[in-house]
Amino acid sequence: MNNYSTKLKDLVEEFHLSMAYRASNYDDIRVTVDEVSRPGLPLVGYFEHFEASRMQVLGYVEMSYLDTLTHDQRETFFSELFSRGIPALIISRGQQPHPECISMARRHDVTILLGEESTSYLISSLITSLKNKLAPRTTLHGVLVEVYGEGILITGESGIGKSETAVELLKRGHRLIADDAVEIKKISSSQLMGTAPELIRNFIELRGIGVINVAKLYGMASIKDENIINLIINIVPWDNKAHYDRMGLEETYIDILGVKVPQTTIPVTPGRNLAVILEVAAMNSRQKRMGYNAAMELNEQLDRHFEAIRR
């Protein structure tokens, strides 16, 4: 479990859920886990390992089973379920709650919500939304751009030219996601999503000019709210004593929130066109993800050539 949460009322608005019973603390209820449960085993009295922090959903099957129970049995089930302090109970497919459900909700002060969607669709959509809202996250200094569909996070020391490179990329038809501060969320075990903080979204700072609004200067096609981070480009000053990979055979990764992201270091000198280099890096990154590696192909050709000479 992480330390993030989302308000229950925000989920109610997002999924257009109606209210069958509103708990007294409804406005303060927060959901803290990204999993949703259908209480099948609890229906027959098995509450061992019950996860009370999860949203609970009753579908057609569960409601049909409840119809076969007596008044006392339904009352016992709902009392036991609500006494554990669940965030809320959702009843799907436009079904109406049993009277025992409402009476026990009042007794234990638990919110009851009604949804029109099918149970499977509602649960999958809830989980997707919760995973996004509760995803582990961090903020890094850098510039995030989309180049040929690839999310490129440009990093480097302050003043090295990250924002200027982003502006050149905008002129070439690519898109800005974030400048200066990049909020990164872990949306799966292998993917990171980058976006800009709300306060500085669509703005970029250029030394000597100041702050500009990219959307108004270059048009709405030049911005994007978020993008998967596919590659990190670290810009460094050229150092004649440093060793730089000329073949591209060395695979370097940086760990962010437990996800390894490919990283390339690009040394800069006056006259190097960083925008063009980043375009090539983006296309090369896509090729690698699709299974083609030019450096490995050349290396294999050289190996075959020298092997033929030795024969």
C-alpha cells in the first residue's frame, strides 16, 4: 500500500453513481487501495482475510443470492459487512438495495452507491482509475517532450539548454509535456507516465526571454497532457577526457520508482544540433523496442567479416 488516496466523492462523480444512502462522513471518505472486491465468500459467512479497505461491489449474482436468503440472514450479512468499515458498497446493473441493506447502512453509517453499468465493466473501470490515482509518484527536474510518439525526458544541469532544445523540437512539429518539473507516476510494473504540475502546465522558461505559453504561441497541437517515458536523454558538457559510447552497444538504465528506463548521455559542444540528435534518438529508441538494433547489426557484420578473413 502507498501513501496516496482519492476522495470517494470524486469517484462517484467520475462514474456517475447515484446515492442510496449517504454516510455522515461522506465528504471525508478517502479510498486508499487500488483493488475492488465482490464479496462472494462473505455472503456465506466467510470473512477470514477480508480486505475492509477495498470498495465492495454487489453484482447480479450476489443480489440474486441475497434474494434467496431470509430477512434475518440478509440482516446478519449486511451488519457483518458494514461493521468492518468499508469505504462504500456499490450495487451495479441498476439494481435496488434490499431494505436490510439500507437499515444496516444507517446503523453502521456506510455509504451505499448505485451504478447502471455491468459489474465487470464497473469493476475494471474502477480499478483502472484507482491505479492511476493511487500510483506511486515522484517529481524530477527536467523537460519532457513527445518526439515521433516517444516520450523523451531531457535531463542535465541547470542552464545547459534543455528548454532551448525543447523549443527547437516544438518548431519541428513535436510536443511539450512538461518543462522544469516533471511529475512521474508508476502506472504499471514496466511503465512510467510523465505530466506537468497543474500550476506550470503549458509554460516554458527561456533564459533571456522569460516565460512563454507554448499552447498560445505554437498552438494546441504543440502540447500534450501526459506521455509514457520511453527514454531519458542526459545532456552533459563535452569533456575531452571522458569516454563516450560511439557504437551504442552499451545499454544504460536509470531506476525510477522501481522501473528501469533506458538512458543515453549526449555531450554538447557549440554547433551540435540537439533537436536533430533527439529526433534520431527517438526513432532509434522505437526501433530497439520493436526488436531492431543497428549497433548490434553492424557489430555482427564486422564479426562475420573478420571471421571470413581469418578463414
